[in-house]
Amino acid sequence: MDNNNLELVATIVDRIKNAPEQQITFAEYMELVLYHPQHGYYASNADSPGETLRERIGERGDFLTSPHLADDFGEMLAIQLEQIWQILGAPALFSIVEMGAGQGLLAAQVLAYSQKEYPDFFRSIDYIIIETAPAMIAAQQGRLLDLPVRWCNWDDLPDRSIVGCFLSNELIDALPVHQVIVTNNKLQEIYVTVGDRDRVFNESIDELSTDKLTEYWQLNRINLLSDRYSDNYRTEVNLSALSWLERVSNKLQRGYIISIDYGYSADRYYNPMRDRGTLQCYYQHAHHNDPYINIGNQDLTAHVDFTALQNQGELLGLQTVGFTQQGMFLMALGLGERIAAISSSSGDIQSLLRRRQNLHQLIDPIGLGKFGILIQSQGLTSAEREIVLIGLSMSL
């Protein structure tokens, strides 16, 4: 039986019935099921009154992120962030703005390691978390109680005020996406309608809801109406990611943007063979492709189009510093040496084996290791742009 949040279902049904043509875009549907302030997946984070945020994300939850496996993930990022601080001239105030910080694990790892290994860098850090979900904020505040962290809304940050680094890990994949489909040599959009007794919601096909969907393909230089694509070819467009990057760019005065997520370059994302897109649903560590069940109680994600982010960044005046895979990034920062050191370590053999397994998962080329890491910059001098980031040194 579907595990639906009935309050959220009623809210979405009401939204559809009051919408023109009694349909909403898939992007609006995804926004509601994930981010509705009372009943959305990331807002409530509970299937029942006794369930906690910890049970939604982590070993007992719906999915794991890299910081759950080992503190080393955040420690490697701290090494990279310290070099960025040095590149920018070791400013007295260095902002790290993490967007979508989950349970606060990554922030805790970065700050604890920086305090231990780079005390001068640590004293300069102004760690800012931008988060909208109350349940997430509560979890983060509980974990980061004694660390120099503050929570802000986007409006709290003046334009061109940030010197430092914007950081996200598995954020962009959860931004709402439009779904489009090729029908009779015409590009149209998937909409969500009210269903019947057997199915809460159905889909309809209609004209594109915005010209920005057409502009997206021009940005990517891809023509879905060419002979390469079959009729009924279906895929996603993440306009929210482009808006998000524009907002970040507006806030950044000098520094870097590090985006970590699973995804592809545009030519791989929109491969004619990938004719159902990349949308996935995650519920209790199982994944499927039906977004109309477990409404409000499952995660919805779509892979990231990194080419679109690079092209959008260039239009905004950002420089592409580099693009690499998580495995290569972490190895360049020293994770390989840590894995090798386990063999000569003393202690409980089971604990050592578990640690080695977790570190291998971070660089697994068919798992987390193939995540993409896109690094962009803004406001750097020509000399600063010449300095190679440690994490990209194996990608050259």
C-alpha cells in the first residue's frame, strides 16, 4: 500500500483544481512534495510522530551521503578550503556558505578538522548555512551547538558580500525539475493532474509552460527535435539549478563555488538512448521511478546537467576552474595515503576493516566516487587563477 502523506495529497489536489487547465507542472509538484513547509519530505522528515530526521537520512533512512560514511570526506574538503583561503590572501574573514547542509555532518567535519590542523584558518571562518526546512535546521543546530556557525536566508546576504566559498553536496539533484517530452516532432511538457480511485495523480501533455525551457536547449546546444531522438523521448530540465547559480553568483564577491553531486555532461545526460530521463525516487534505501506513490515520504531526485551549470556560469561571469570526479578529487587531497595507512594501523581488526570499506566507498568508481565536482570562481586576479587547486591536480 502507498505510504502517502494525506495532508500533503489534499494540498496538491487543491492546488491542481485551482490551477488553469486544472494541471500543474511536474516542477511545481516536485517542489510541493519535497519542500512544502509543513508536509514536504524535507520539512516534516517523519513518516510517523515518533520518527526523527536521523531516520530519514543515514543507514536507517532512505539514502546515505558521503559525510555519513567517514569524517574524512569533510576533512579532505577542509584541506581544499584552507588552500582556497591561502589563494585569496588569507583574509581575516573567510565565509564558507553551505547550502542544503542536511544534518550538519559536513559542517562539523570541516570545522573540527580545521580547528585541529589549521588554527589560523579556523579563526577566520564564518560558517554560514542556508537552509529552509525547520527539521533540518533543528538537527544542524543540535550537532553544531559549540561551533562557529550561523543560519541565514538568502536575503540576509547582501549582493557581492561573500569572500570565500559556496559549498553544496547533493543539493542540486533535489531541486525541482520540469519534465519534457518529444511528441510528433514537437517539444511539449509533462503536467500533473488529479487521478482517479486507483491512482492519486495522473499526467497530461501540453504546451511548454515557459520560454525558458526552449532557451535551455539553446544554452546546451542540443536539439531534441533532431533525427537522433525518437518520438516520446522524455527527460528533465532543471531551471531551478540555473536560478540557484545566478543567486550564488550575485552573492559572491571573491572566491569559489564547489558543487558536488551525481550527474553528467549534457551530451551524456541527453543521450538518445536515455529516453526516460534520470528521475529517481528513494524510499528506505530502495529506488524506483514512480513519483506518485509514498507522496511526501520519499525523496525525488534527478541527475545534474553539469554542462548547463558551466554554460550558465560563463554567462554570469564565472570562470570554470575545473570539473572532476569525487574519487580523483579525494585521492588528490590525500585519501589514498589514509587508506594505505590502515594496513599498518593497530587496533580492532573489525573497526579497521569497516573504516577501509567506508573510505573505499567514497572513491568507488561505480558509486560515490563517480560523483561530479564542479568548481567555479569569481573575482580572482589573473595570478590567483593560475594556481592549481589541490583537489584538481589529478585531473590535469
